[in-house]
Amino acid sequence: MPAPAALTREALKARQGTSLAATRIRGEAAKVRLKSPQALNDKPLQLRLPRAEVKSIKLAAAEREQTISHFMLGCFHAYMKATKTA
């Protein structure tokens, strides 16, 4: 257990520090955050689905070791292929 610190005026002053959110990312972490050229062209799409359907979609994507985006895109392509030939 650490030893107790003396209560002095300096110890009671609030420290002004820089939050991590305000600092620039350096080194390897900065390289990881760079987006690929393909990701720069991607556009977000939002859907409102029932909770049970969302859970089913997440489980199906996880079973196939895919992201939800890749799984849903695959479903869309399969649907378009099936309706084109019908």
C-alpha cells in the first residue's frame, strides 16, 4: 500500500494536463489509422432494423468470419444476381 502524501497547497492544486484526445498520434499508431484508398471511397449507409434481425445478421456474419458490411454486401450481390436471372 502506498504511503500517504502530505496535504500541502501544491498537492491540492488541480493539475492542468493535456488530454490524449488533444494530442497528435505519433509513430506506429499513426500508420495504423491511415485509411486505404478503397476506404476513402466508401460511403456509410444506415438502416433501421428490428432488434432480432440485427442479432441474426451479426451472428451470420460472425459465423462466416466477415464484417457486417462485407456480409450485407454479399447478400445484396446474391439478391441482385438471383433477381436478374429470374
